[in-house]
Amino acid sequence: MSIAVAEKTNVGSLVLSEEAIRVREALINHGLETPMIDNGLTTEEKYQRIKQSFEDVVSTLGLDLTDDSLAETPHRIAKMYVKEIFSGLDYSQFPKITVIDNKMKVDEMVKVSNISFTSTCEHHFVTIDGFAKVAYLPKNKIIGLSKINRIVRFFAQRPQVQERLTQQILVTLQVLLETDNVAVSIDATHYCVKARGVMDASSSTQTTALGGLFKRSDKTRGEFLAS
């Protein structure tokens, strides 16, 4: 079984938007890019390899791939990995960003709270589930509000560690908004903690990344963190 593919899937051969190029370069320069290699595989080739690998995993576990409930499981997982939960590895999928000149001279904090996201722990490949809060102090540019949610989702759709995810969102918005005055906070549950190992179902992890005035000013930082 196959999935619709785009032949250019690796960073080296992709046609990327100007915003995606700027963001990727900034993350590399800050040492915050997700560890990736250009393996030369198309989307279809990645799908086929993952599908075959999960056929091996399922069979090794002793499950019967001829059963109608399991027969399509390797296909479903391969499609899910390539097209859905890890689609943020593909910069051609970077959201189209609407940034406009700050003609209104807005200079007060813009904050978006309770941005829900689902990511995947890169250590165990199980779910991270949580909420992000993002704020910025407008300078010359204002971003469409839904684009903040889309940026959070793009970087969440990768194998991740929460600390890096928080910083990636921060740097991305600093680049796009052309200001250091950005703040990001994430509160998330890690299923590698909840469903395995210590099996703690009640704890959550908070991370914060602050830039510019959010880092220098107690008042501004307090206003961001307050709610």
C-alpha cells in the first residue's frame, strides 16, 4: 500500500519558503535544531522502510499479521509517522506565516494561552501532551494569532525534548517578529513518565524560555507568568 508523495522531501532538495529558511538557519546557529541528517530518502521511501520495519516489530512481538485487526498496522504506523506526527521534520510543511507591519503602533503584550499540542518523546517515542503559552511585545511586526498556534504545532510534530521545543518556538517567533521580546511557557505530561518507568500519572513538567524584556524586567516576566 502506498501514500501520496512529494518527490522532494529532504532539506537539501526542498523548495522552502523564505520564512522556513530563516527559521532553520537561526535554530542551527543557536544549536537548537532537532538532530537531523539528509538521508536522501523521498517521502515514499521513508514510508516503505518504516512499514517494513514495523512488520518486523509486530512479527517479533509474536503478533499475527494475517489477522484482519493487525494486517494494516504497519501501514497505519508508517503513514502516521511520515505524514502526521513527525511531519514537522519536513520544512516544506512549515506554516504559511502572515506577518504585517505594526501600523497601529501596538506596544502592549500580546499573549496566547492554552495552546494545546501533542508531541512525541524522542527518547522513548511515546506521547507528550500539553499546553503552551506564548507572548510577545510588538515592535515593527504583528503576527496573525492562529500562526502562533501553527508554529507550536509544527515543532511539536517531531521527536522532541520539551526544553528544545520551548526554545525552538521562542527563536522562531523572534526571527519572524524581528524582536527579542518573546516568551514561551509549556506545561506538559510525558507518557514515558506516566505510562512506563516510574509510572507517575499526576506529575507534569513546566519549561519557560524568555527573551528581551521578558528576561530583563521582573514586571513584564511576572505579567506573562501570572495567568
